[in-house]
Amino acid sequence: MRRGGRSATAKVRSPLLRISLLCALASGLGSCTDTVAVVNLSPPSLVTPADGSTNQSTTPIYSWMPVSGATYYWFMVTTNAAALPRNLDAESCSGCVISGATTVTSFPQPSALSRGTMYYWQVAGRSPTQLGEWSAQQSFTTTNDLVPSITSLSPAGALAGGAALTLSVTGTGFLASSVVRWSGSDRTTTFRSGTQLQASIPASDLTTAGEVDVTVLNPAPRGGTSNAVKFSVSNPVPLITSLSPDRVQAGGAAFTLTVTGTGFVTSSVVRSGGSDRTTTFRSGTQLQAFIPASDIATVRTATVTVFNPARGGGTSNAMTFSVTPPTLPPPSLVAPLDGSINQSTTPVFSWTALSGATSYRIMLATSAAALPRHAEAETCAGCVMYGATTATLFTSSALSPGTTYYWQVAARSATLFGEWSAQRSFTTIAAGLTR
């Protein structure tokens, strides 16, 4: 305004937009330029954390109601209410722990606040052309509890059926009294530091494939439970090393097959010819499967595998199982008598005749283990003698004196093998002695 022939400007506190009005004074003394501020935006209503609330997280999420016309919001957090400025254009706060802007109506605390501390906060809406009134100041108090947090596990997984292990848990907020929990159950825990614990995980925790929640508990009165991190238990791929028996006669009765190998778990399934068979878990190295008579009704070579289901798992190597033709019964051995001594070094072997047999195979060894037992055996690498005859008598070539021998006989026909007799032994006369 012009006073006494001089031009004057009316000033207001730091508005973002000033408008100029040309005014003609009624006195006719000239015109003036008055500077005025636009209307301020309304203060927002603060929502969370609630005013005066206690036991709040040290990483709260601040939220407030939107203000009409606001395109962004300035907010401030401090431990001293007097440190919060109230002038509308304030953009800094020397005593604040946070002072910044956001375009949305919520803001997560970027780093943990101090535990057991009262904080004060305020928010104002703004736009490119308008300042906003500051909200009412509100307060909240953070929890005094030390809630742990897990960032990683080592190892992060293991194979089902594996041995007990030591689990290293890395994170923050660990205490000497912290306890690692496995699916909600406490495990023996060793405190290493505020950022690392070690827990003993027994083999019984690793029997079944799946994911397990691992947490850390800090006990009361300053406690709490951490976030959960998944530990993966996966089934191994099984491996078969042997079958027992590995052959049976066609047309026989159902039987139990023993499968030996590695990587077996409680959910392992033995498969015969690709079909699941009722399986009993004995250990990580042995399974037993019920084989029905229908699986051995005809002569064939069957394939046996073991399947471990997911998580992990897979199908083992295949081993063959022989379904052989029916066999003739074993003959009864007559001479030499079992366990006899001072026998001739050229003994005559004899046995009972079998109906349907057209020949017989005889094998002789100095070790019972060297004699093969499967009906189709034609040779014997560890034998001192083996051969065939159509009679029920066989005269041996000269044997060593003073030596124990083991022998067996099996019948044959044009179409059938025969079961081997029971093994019998005898000992030849010592050198220099006569019978």
C-alpha cells in the first residue's frame, strides 16, 4: 500500500504461491501491489501408531488420512515433542530421527527405533502451490522386548534319513537364553553371539521329506518369537545293491523279497515290473516287499526298483529278478556219510534216484561256500571236481589225503533243472595210513 507517497508491500510467512493484485486506491494517490498467501491445506488426521499407544514395534508403519489437494506429505519423528517445528514451511528438524516426504499416506520405519522409548510425530500435506497445516502431534512408545530375527540357516536343507546335524542360525537379537525351535519344538541350542546360534537337530527330525519352520524364541520378560525360515528335508535317490532271494521257481507261492541298498526312507516303495508292492521299511539300507504269486506265475526276468517320492526322491537303478522253470526235488546223498573220516582218496559217491531225472550233476570242493546253490549252475570255479552222469553213482579221481571235502548233487531232465541236495562233508585218510 502507498502511505505518504511511498509504496509498501504486506508480507506473510513464506507461502509457495503469491498472487498480485493491482489496486486503485480510492484516494487517487496511485496503485499498489499487495502480496497475499493462498489458503493453507488442512492438517491430516494421524491413524497409526495410535496416540499414546505402548508396546509398539520398533519398526512401525506410520499412516494418516489423505488431505484434499495434497500431492505429497512431509512427516517428522522425534523423541522430544519440543523439537518438532510448527511453521508451515519447515522441511528440516535437527532433533528428529526422521524428516522427509512421501507421496502416499503411509510410511514404514526404515530402521529399528530404540526399544522402550517414547516418540512424537506429525504430518503435513503439501502441493506445488500450497503449504499445509501440521497435524496434531501424537506419541507412542516402542516395546522393550527384544524380538529375534532370522536371516539365514546353514545348512538350509538335508536328505531324509540322514544323520543328526548341527544347524547354524544367523540373524539379530539373539540372547544367551535364546532357543531354536523346530516346527514349534525346542531344540538344544548353543549361543555363539547376538547374531548366531547353533542347534542340535536329531536324526529323528529328518525322517520325512517336507519343509520345516525354524524359529528362535527369546523367553519372557523381554522375549518374543522370530520370523519363521523354512528348512527343506528332501528324499534321496535310492540305490539297490542286492535282492534276496534273487530267483524263485515259476508257479510258486507268494514270498517276501528283501532289498538291500542305500537311500531308503520310510516312504520308499519297492516296485516289481513297474508296479508298487506292499513295502516294509526296515532301515535306510533295507526294505522288504510282499511279492504275490501272480508276479511269479510264469518263467521270466522281472525288474525290481525302489521309488522315493518328492520332495526330492526318484527311482533307483533296476536289478533283475529271475523266475525260473519248476525244478526237480533234491536227491538224498548216501555215501560217503556226512562227517565221515578216513575215507578213500578215490571215493564212490552215491545218492537216491529221482523220478523224472535223466541225469545228475555232482560238484566237489574243499569249501562249502564254493558250491553254487542256484539250480541252473553248470560250472564251479572253486570246485576240485564237477561233472554229469546218468547213474546214481560216481567214482572220483584221486583226492588229496587228509583233506575235508564238501559235495552236492542235483537231478536234471530234458526240460527241468533240479534243486541241489543238502551239502555233505567227509575227510580223506591221512597220507601213509591205510583203511
